[in-house]
Amino acid sequence: MRRRPLLTTCLLLLCSLARAGDALFPVPVDGKWGFIDKTGKVVITPSLDALGHCVRRVFTTDLAPVKRDGKWVYIDRAGKVVLRVAADLPVRDGGPFVEGLARVSVGRIRLGDIGRITTGYIDRTGAFVIPPRFVAARDFSDGLAAVRLPPRRGCYVDKTGKVIVKDCGYAYDFKDGRALVRLDGAAGGQWGLIDKTGKMTVKFPKAERVRPFSEGLAAFFKPPKWGYLDRSGKVVVKPQFHFAEDFHDGCASVWSEKPAPQPPKKRNRFECRFIDKSGKFVTARAFDAAFPFRDGRAAVQVGGKWGYLDTRGELAVPARFDSAGPFAEGLAAVKADGKVVYIDPVGKVAVQPKDKVVFGAAFNQGLAPVHLPDGRRGYIDKAGRLVYAWTVAQPVFDD
């Protein structure tokens, strides 16, 4: 086997670390947007009218779609305009560059007429190489993109805009030359995997809905229950659940109706448990509420309090919190007695915010968005230091 030179390996590692360190975070000031680095230093002065959806949480791509002086442009991490979107119609939003092209939506939403928003693809000159004619579109993957033509015709197009596969009721991204789809028309609503020619190489059992694969398995709905199948179409876990989540860390949360009738005032008729990839329950205990596994831990509610389950089905962190968020970067925000802190995977307080925090989101690239008691929003670092804060009239961490 040919070995990569040590110097090359080190350079690649340094580049990846540099990219992580280059992450920028959006901040609003007086109705304008800018970006800070993880130390809280303003890198891009707040002068932007709007941000593209892909950089509203964190700016990690090479270029960010933003609106400046009433026009949509793409800027680099120094705030320099690299390209301008060439469009006759007003631009609504821009996406990241993926495989050399970026999705851009144009048009206006008018009362009773939402069909005027269409999406196309631009290249790195800012020109549309595929005109905006799709009512919905995804990024390119393996050279093809899933799009929807009016009124509701799903298909795949290549980088020239040519339709390669048509009559898709549902269409997901290609990966390793295969894509999950539901073919309508002559196929009659058949779910399966297609190749890049549109040929269905694997047909799945009859189902009303199949969700994208996660860790090799896909949840499927065969009324009235959900189960799981693998990429060969084999049913691995027969339909038996009211709802089934995706797999994370080898486990999936599944919901079933509670066996005993509940009092009329008790609204929650369902309980959650976790299964492994064979469909076996990893714990005999059922929970009133739970979130998927992240970093080997899943937040679960026991007796009105929240704790964390490990992948063996044991409570790694006892249920003692009023609320609990997902783990990210080895930390999770929890709240007890009105106090928000961040804990490590064994439940030990790892980050104690130096300012009082009433809500904390997950860490991302070294910073976590927080809400302060006086109505301000901001970011804290892993030392608990408030690196930047601002006053807002309405939430800015929107979806």
C-alpha cells in the first residue's frame, strides 16, 4: 500500500484545524448582520441586510450568501464580495456551493400566489447555469440534484439542467451512486433505490412512506405502523411502532401507545423506548419523552425530570434536571433550579456560565448561543465566558 508522506498528512491536518478555527458566528446590530470569530472579535462589520439560510447558525463554508445594499452576493470570511448573483428577478435566498453549483431562489411571495418563488443554480461567476424554474430543489450530490417542477412533479437533473429521472413522488440525495425514491406514474408509487440512469436496482416492500437511511437502516410506514428495512429491501424490524426515529449511535427511539388507558386529563398517550439495529429493546424502561442519541447520550424524561441514557440502556446521568439538551462537542445544556449549566457525559458540570443564562443551545464550533435574563442574546465559549451579546426585539436564532 502506498503511504501518504508524513509532511502531507500534517499539512492536511493543519488545514482541517484551520478551517474549524475559521468558523464565524452571525450577530445582529441595529438591524444589520455581521460575523464574529470564536473569541468575540468582529470579523465582518454588521452591514448586511440578510443572511442566507445556510449561514444563519454558523459560517463554515468557503463563501456565504448574504444581502448587502439590497443585492444578494457571496462573501468570503474577510467579508469581501467574491461574486454577485446575476438575476432579473429579486433573489430570495442563496445556498452553499456544492459540487461547483449553488441553489438560488428568486421571485416574490404575493398573497394567494406563492408559486412565484422558483429555484435555479448559479456557478462561481454568479450566473445562472440552470435557470430558476423549480418550485423546490436540493443540493447536487454525485452529479445530480433532486428538484420539483410545477405543479408537483419530482425529478433529478444533471448540471446542465437536463432531466435524467422523472416521475418521482419523493426524491433524496444520491450517495455512492444510489438514491432513495418513490417512483410514481407507471411505477405506481414504488419505493426503492435507483441508479443514475433512473433504473430501480432495489425495490422495497409496499409502503406508504420511507425515510432516508441512517446508519444503514430506513424507517418505513406500512399503515398503521412503522418498522425498519435495510438497503437490500429486507425488513429488519417489522412494523410495530406508532412512530420510529432515525438511528444514531446504533440506537433509535420508537414510540408506542401506552398499554393502560390514561386518565382524560393526561394528554400523553404514548411512551418512548430505544431499540438496537436488530429491533431489540436496549432497556426495559419506557420514557414519557426522549430525544435521539448524540455523542453516545440520549436525553430522557423520567418522572418529570430529565437525565441521559447511554447506548447500553443505562442511565449514565440520573434524571435530576428540569430540562436537558442534546450533547454536542462533549457538552450538553441542562437546567435545574432555574440555573443553566453545561455538563459532560457523566453528568459533571463542565461549563459554568459566568453570566446568568436562562437558556443555552448546543455548542457548535466552540461557541454556544445563550439567552440572558435581561432579554439579550449572545454566545459563550467553553470557559463560560460571554464573548458577545446584543439586545433584540425578537428571536434571531430562527430555523
